[in-house]
Amino acid sequence: MEGTSRLITWRNALEMFDVIYDGWNTIWLASNDTIVLAEGFSELSDIVLSFSEADLSKFNITGYLTDLINEPDGATEGAAVAATEILVTLINALFKFFKIQASKKEIKNEEAAGLKVDPLTSLENAIAVYDLVFVYFFVAAGLTLVIMALLMVLSKRKKVLGDWLGVALRLALGVGISLVAIVKTNFNAKDNFLSSAWMLPCVMLGLLVVVVAEGILGWVLPAPRQDGGHGEVEREG
């Protein structure tokens, strides 16, 4: 359940991320005047920080706005760096609102060491947490089906074909869902999957297949009836 709730939070954060990025991109492409750009980014920052209720001292973009204004125009490398830092800072504020951030222990260690982490590193640390959540969620979901298959084997002494097919289906889907975690080894594939809306539905579809198949197998290949229930006495003739 914890992994599910975190992935739902991740999806909600990504929807807001798209809104912020579209707003930032619109401003960046609208003008080459750094003063106009700074004004637009400042307004976008006010909007993000107002709904995210972020700590302004931690996510203040004033320094990056100043760097941007000091550039001759928006075509310079310095302007691009400042604009990117503004975007990353706003995304960090958004992620903090959704409680997507590095572990508290890691944050405390950085504060104790007096380290000032740049916005991009902070964002990378927050996203790295979801690498672990991603692996944990799919492995746990797959192992749940595998355990269900093993319990089915142990719970019935006399099994019919339908029971064995149910066990095989649970094992196949369980292993398949667990193997989705391997996507983490490919950066592009993981990035595409994490940003898609199919993370939770693919697991839900797997569980749905098990439930539907169980019903069909129980109807097509029912267990044989057992004659002579308790309380029945043979009549002597």
C-alpha cells in the first residue's frame, strides 16, 4: 500500500510538473529580453510557491533572476543556465509540497556538514528515492502473486487441472510483474515508464486477469463433487 500511495503521489506531482514546465517554456520562448524573461519567471515563481506553500528561504530564485538580468540577452549560455536553475528550483518546491525529497537522514547530514546543495543535485536526490520505490513496488506486487500460488499448492491436497492452471497463471504473472523492476537498469526506459500513466494499471490488470481467470476455470473445470457427506448413514437392506 505504501508503494501504491507513493506512485499515486508521483503521478499527481508529474501532472503539476507538466503545467510548470509548459509555463516556463512559454516564457522562455516568448522573448529574448532578459528583463522581460525575469519578470515572467518571477510571476511563475509566485504562482508555484503560493500553492506549494514552500519555504521561500530555501526555494528563493532571486539570485538566479539577478544572474539572468545581468546577461545581455536570452541567447547567451549564462542566461540559459540561470533560466534552467529557476526551473529546477521551482520543481524542487513542487516536489517538496508532495513530500518527494531525499531521506531526512541525508538532508540532516548535509545540513550538519554545512553543505549547500545546488538545485539540480537536490532534484536528482529526490528522484533517486523513487528509483527504490519503483523497484520495491513491482517486486512486492509480483511476489504477492507468487506467494498466492504457493499457498494454493499447499492448501489443497487433491488438485484438479483447473487448480494447476490457476497456480501456473499466478506464478507467470507474479514473475512477470516482478521483472518489470529490471526497467530500472535502462535509464531511458525507466524515465519513460515513470512518466507514464501505466505503472499502477499494469499491476491492476494483472490482478484482474487472475480474478477473471479463476472464475472461468472454476466454471469450465470445476472440482469433482464428494459423495457421502457428514451425517449420512447407509441403509441396510
